[in-house]
Amino acid sequence: DVKRAMDLQFKLMPLHKNLFVEANPIPVKWAVARLGLSGGALRLPLTPLTPANEPVVETAMRAVGLL
């Protein structure tokens, strides 16, 4: 169903955009941990999501109904 796929794509676009505010997979791991689905542990050279970007990712998650 192309229409449904496009509707979902446009709905999720804010999340997709903001999951790349920092190097992948840092924001993705933070988002998954925020959902309580993972410990969010990172290994070097990755570092935690910066505090300045936490509300950016959280707002995007809220916008698409994940929170």
C-alpha cells in the first residue's frame, strides 16, 4: 500500500532527521535506552549523546508518538 507507506514515511521524518544530530548510532542507542529497551552502553570511539541533543531527540520521539 503505497499511500500508507508514504503516510508513515512523512510521519516518521522528524525522527529520522533528528536521529542523525550526532554520529550514528549514538542518538539511536540513546533513543532505544530512553524507551527502556536497552542499556545504551557504548564502546569507544563512541561517546554518549551530548546533553544539548537529548531534548532534540526526545522531542522528535514525542512528535511521532514514541513517548
